[in-house]
Amino acid sequence: MNLSKKTHDLISQALKEDIGGRDITSELTVPEQSTCTAILKAKQDGVLSGVDIYRSVFDHVEAEAKDWQSMADGETFTNGDVVATFTGLTRATLTGERTALNFLQHLSGIATETAKYVAAVHENPVRICDTRKTTPLLRDLEKVAVRHGGGWNHRQALYDGILIKENHIQAAGGIQLAVSQAHDGSHHLLNIEVEVTNLAECQEAIAAGAGVIMLDNMSLDDMRQAVEMGRDTSVTFEASGNVNLSTVAGIAATGIDIVSVGSITHSAPSVDFSLTIEIH
């Protein structure tokens, strides 16, 4: 288990939020030396993500967990599967239970939702990507969950990729000026993406030298024409907007390279797990 200091700090803050000064219920009802086996089961089908964080929560509360056995991140599970087991102190196990499940259910939900989109476009050579529409402070974990589901990551944040959107274009004075200024101010290894909403803007972005063009809320026919416009160039095309499980296959079939899907992080339903204990 190789979690970053940032993740360990996040786990500590989450536990502090849930526990405060003490877990009154467990202190008053569970004998101090009681030990148990904790059994985590899936209550639905899905894809696992966050198992190392789940385990780390119990280390943080000093559950003295041992005999760990678990499925791996990225593995699929079905309803009723035993996902993880360990033995440890009962009090601490119950204290950490909710925080551990909150992380695991949320991240596995993202991996599971991502996998649905990946499956829907499997007939086309296209990548399903996330966006910056993530939960504040959970972006690192959520983007890893997307990869566990078979998806790909877009830029991490504002500092590691240039994406010129409608408001940037308006502020700069047009697509040509925005791209030119971005080229002048960045190094040769940093790609430049431009968001366009129609074919005229797409042609302008190609002429300006954009490396990636985001086709925002464009019709399937316009997407096909845009891809054809860039046929003899090195431009990568990304589709964004109006993407859901009923539309993504049609979008992928237009010939674009990337489909970015905000909902895989901001709207993925949590996976249902249950943690039960057997007292020794």
C-alpha cells in the first residue's frame, strides 16, 4: 500500500469529521479487548476502486488489522461477492467502518459508471475521459477511480494543460489570437486545446494551429464533418456535452478520438457494500 501524504491527511480529516473526540456508542457497548473478523460484501455488481484507502482507514484508527484478504482495484465483482476480510479490534473496526465505506462506495461508484461508458463504445477506437467536474479535494482519488473503470484522465487541473474555452476566446479577442498567445507563452511539449461550438469555429481553430479541438454540444452530423475537416492534419478531436449512456455510442461512431464525460465523476451513484463482523 503506497498512499500519498495528501491521501493520509485526507483520511485523517475524514475520520476527525466523523469521530470528533470519541466514538461514544462503541466505547459504551463494545468490550475493549474484543476482536472480530470484518467481512465486506458487495450488494450489487460493479468495479472496485479505493481498496487501499478502505484498508488504511482501519490502520488510522489502530484496529490492529491483520489477515487481510481483498480483491484488487479494477476487478469486477457481483452481488454477494466477498470483497475484503480482515481480523482486528472490534471497537476500532466499528469506529472506522463508515468512513472506510464512504470512500470505497464513492470511488467504486465512479469506476463502475466509467466501465459502463467504456463498454458502450468498445466497437470504436475512442477514449472515455473524465473532466475537472470532481468533488473538491477528492480529485486525485476520483481520477484514479476513472482509470480503474477503464477510462482515461483529462488534464489534472488548470496548471497542466491549455484548454481555451468560450470565455477565454471572448476575452482574448478571438480564436486566432487566443491560440497565438497560448503558443507564445507555453513550451513545445504543452498541447493546446480549443473549444468550438460550430464548424466555422472548428475551421478557425484548425487554421490557428490547435492541437486538440473540443466539439461542444455539436450534432452528430457536424461532428462527422469536423473530423473530416481535420482528416489531413494531426488534430485530435474531443466530444463534450450531451453525453450519456444512450448517446455515447453514436458520438463515438462519428470518428472522434475522445469523449469527455463529466457525469462519471460528478453524478456516479455510490456502490452498495455492507460490512458485517463475526465476534471471536
